[in-house]
Amino acid sequence: MPGVERFGEYVLEAPLARGGMAELFRARRADGAMVVVKRLLPEMEKRPDVVDLFLTEADVGQMLRHDNVVAVLDAGEVDGRYFLAMEYVDGVDAERLLADAWKRQSPIPRPVALRIAVDALRGLHFAHELTSPQGTRFGLVHRDVSPDNLFVTRAGVTKVGDFGIAKLAELEGVTQAGLIKGKIAYMSPEQVRGVTLDGRADAFSLALVLYEMLSSARPFALREGESEVDALLRVRAGRVRSIGRIERDLPPRVARVVDKALRSWRFLRHKSCGVFADALEESARVAGALGSHGDVAAHVESVRARV
């Protein structure tokens, strides 16, 4: 097949993305299974700190086995090139769902958006609570929860991917194209304040994604004529208009749950992604607004059909 590259037990069939740190490929394993291979760029492999952190994240990733997390299946080195192999998600990401909604000027169906958010929160909570075999909690925080890291399968199940990418990009001299400019809209106030992060930062970011899915509004989107510094100052302040004031027919209990997740000061938010998920799921179910995985699957297929 023209353009393919053999890489250890994998055949790299097609490039998917390339950033300042790594490149991604759709690939086939020796047993025929489709996977995604992430490979460090040659210039990054000269950095022992980058390699060590990349492999550490791969080791932790292989422990993150949950229905709502994209699985890391393998990691290692082939001819001096460091890589990890991840589960291939047959479906679309939330960014594509939002782009379709914008294009059609029709929001993502509310029950679908709420089910996607509940699933993602379950995956995030599992990651936050992950412990070592000795029982030590890792304190893992995603740091980069955004629509392009939420993958929705054709079966309607949402999986969180790319744990650790922001950590790698924080290393001195390592750049991830668009990391700041493209992700300001989904940052938590404490990320700008520079304090130690915990799972509530990820919950805030996920709540911003849900806010956008429900209302098509991005509270921290870069405004016309605004500098990135100005936008970051707005994120730092953390003031978000109540979702109920934008979507006036949103069930009040659901609106209160979303609003609580978006408090500027984290001690006023839900204590964890698990608590947020429970509250969101219960309030949506009581209001008759919680979609099933079948509902999500049907929406995913409709979006795929329009491409």
C-alpha cells in the first residue's frame, strides 16, 4: 500500500495530526486491529526529560482502563523512536459535533449533550482517583479537557483522550501548536492563577464544553480586537453567565448543577467529577432530559452522514 510505513509490529497507514511534540497515525497492529500510534518527534527524543515524562504518562495511561477513557494499549521504543499505541475510536469527537451544530445553526440535542457530559465526567473521575499498586493516589489531572479530546463512539459512548499532553507541553522548550490560543476558551481560572491543580479544574473545563453544547456560547472565547492576555484575565476572573439565563427552557435543576461547576473559586464547586456526574445525571433524568447511548449513537450517525 503506497504511503504506509512499517513501525515495529505496526503499519502506519495514514497521518492524523502533527504538533510540536508528537505525530499521530492511524495504524494496524500485527493482529489486524486498528489503533492510533503517537510517536515523539525526532527533536523531542533528544530531550531526556521529555522522553521520561512521555513514557511515564504512557505507563499511567495503561492503567487507565475505563469505558469512558481512551485506552493506552502499548508503549515503548522502535529503532530509537518512542511511541505509544492507543485505542482507535470509531466515531467523532465533540469538536466535530459542535462544528456540525454551528454549520446547521441547530444545537446539539440537549439529551445528547447531557449524556456526553455525564460519560466524560465518569472517565475523568476514574482518572482523578487512580492509585498505584501500592495504593498511592497519582493525583492525575488532565489539564486539557476540550471538545477535541472528547471522543464519541458510534455506539454512543464518550471517551476522554490525551491525558498528559498539557503536562508535556509545559516543559521548557516544548511547544504544542495552538495550545494556549486554541484552549483559552476551556481553561479554568486556577490554571491562569498558577496554583496546584486538582480534578475540579477538569470539571470546570468539562462544564464549559457542556455550556457550549447546550447554548452554542463560549464564555471565554477570544473577542474581536481582544488580546490573549485580556482573554486570560477574563478566565482568571472566572465570571460565567448563568446557563439558565441563556437557555431559559433548560430545567432549573440542571442549570443549577452546571452553574455550580462553573464557580470561579473551586471550593464552591462540586467536590469532584464524580459528584458533578451524579448531580447532572439525576437532575437530567428527573427532568426527562437525559439521553441514552442509543440517542447519542443516532446523532453521531446523522453527523457522519452529513460529511
